Amino acid sequence: MNHQLSVVIPNYNGKNLLERFLPFTIKALIHSKQTYELIVVDDCSWDDSVPFLKNTYPDIKVFHNEKNLGFSKSCNIGLKKSTGNLVFFLNTDIKLQLNAVLNNFFFFKNIRLEAIVK
């Protein structure tokens, strides 16, 4: 089964962490051979996170909160903006191993997600 995966990363002044760890996330997503979208919800950062993302990773969907809303609300915004049938939340400081995304699909292999969401 091929899933559409939405990866949501809330961010607040995490430019340095994104620079360091986002390449590992992208490699793990590509390695999974699943269709995916990557969403970063920026929580009113002042550290140039948004320009960095837009210039370095133009395929990432970046949503910028005009005021700081906090972690939970940023996660909820990312969830609402997601289009995948699976949503994977990450923090900016997560270094995914190459098989991390692929290994998680094992748990969803026989689950009918429509039954869970209802």
C-alpha cells in the first residue's frame, strides 16, 4: 500500500536545527519510496527560519504564524494544512535514521485508517 504521508514540523527559531537535521528527514522520506509532503509551521520566528526554508527547500510547504501561538496550535495548523492520509509529527531537533519512516509504515500495513478517524 502506498500512502500519502504528511510530515509536520512546528518551528520556533530553529533555523540552526533545521539546517542540521532536515536533510536526514528528507533522505528518510525519499528512502521510504512513499508519496509525501513536508510542512513546516513557523511560530513567528525571528531567526531567519522562513527565508532559509523558502530559499533552500522550495518544495517544503511553509506556513508562518504572524504571532507566537505555541507548539500545540502550530501542530494543529500543520494538521489542518496536511493532505496525507497519515501525518507524522517531528520536532526540529530530530535526526531520523534512514529507515525510520519506512519502519513506521509496518504498523499501518493492515490498518484501515477510515475506521480509526471516525
